[in-house]
Amino acid sequence: MNIKLFQLDKTLKKFITVFVIVLSIGIIMGLTYLSQTTKYSPNKAIERFNGTQINPNDEMFDVPDSYPKPISEMLITTHNHIIGFSLIIFAIGIIFYFNSILSGSWKLFLMIEPLVSTILTFGSIWGMRYFSVDFVYLAAISSILLYLCLFSMICIILYELNFKKINL
């Protein structure tokens, strides 16, 4: 296929632009929720899934801020996020495939890496909950990579759709 984003019909360019912007707003809302619930802190992320640690030596009756996530909640969270992220990444990846700015191994890396990081991120949440709190660092690294790749693709798509011109 030799179709490039900058060569598309003006109406289709506008439609794809609005779609990518709306999807980006949804992604940013998810990151905002994560900020509100964890403050992007490893300790807060661990607490979110493992529950608040209560000191049994405290004289006062202490109620934890959060409880350990039960397996049913872990399953639904993982299920929803893996399916949702896969569809988002697929939609962005298909559009990104038609860009003319990047090609070859960089294009392939940006398209595949967020899918791999999705599995690593949500797998590490299970690891953090049931094996070792150190999995929080894998979750952080894979999430950073996921969003860097995703937003790189989004920026390239929006640039090519709205600013790159056909050379005559």
C-alpha cells in the first residue's frame, strides 16, 4: 500500500484528526485518574493494589485507606485494560502505519512496543500484588515506554495530517 496520511482527502484528514484528538483526551483522562489515585508514587501504587499497611502496635483503632484488591477486581481491571489498550493501540497503529515520516524498524517498534508494554504493565500489577512489591518498577518502566510510544505516534499522525504538504 502506498497511501500516505498527507495525501488523504481533506475530509478524511479532518475526521482522523478529530478521532485521534478525542482518543488522546481519553488517554490523558486515564493518566489523570492514575495521578489522582497514586500521585505517580511507587508507594501509592503498591498501596492501591496491596492495601494500606496498618501497624498492629498502634494503640488506636486504625481503619486502612484502601484494602487489598481481591482477585475478582484484579481480573476485571486487567481484562478491561488489556482489551481497551489493545484496541486503542491498534487504531492508532493502523493510522500510524500510513505515515511518511518514519519507516522501517522505528515504525515497527513504535507500533508493537505499546502492545508488549501493555502486557508487562498489567502483568507487573499482578506481580506486585501477589509476589513482590518490586514489580512496581517494571510497571513504571513499561508504562513510561507505552505512553512515550503512543504519544510519539499520535504527534506524528497529527503533524502529517495537518502540516505536511504534498510537494508539487
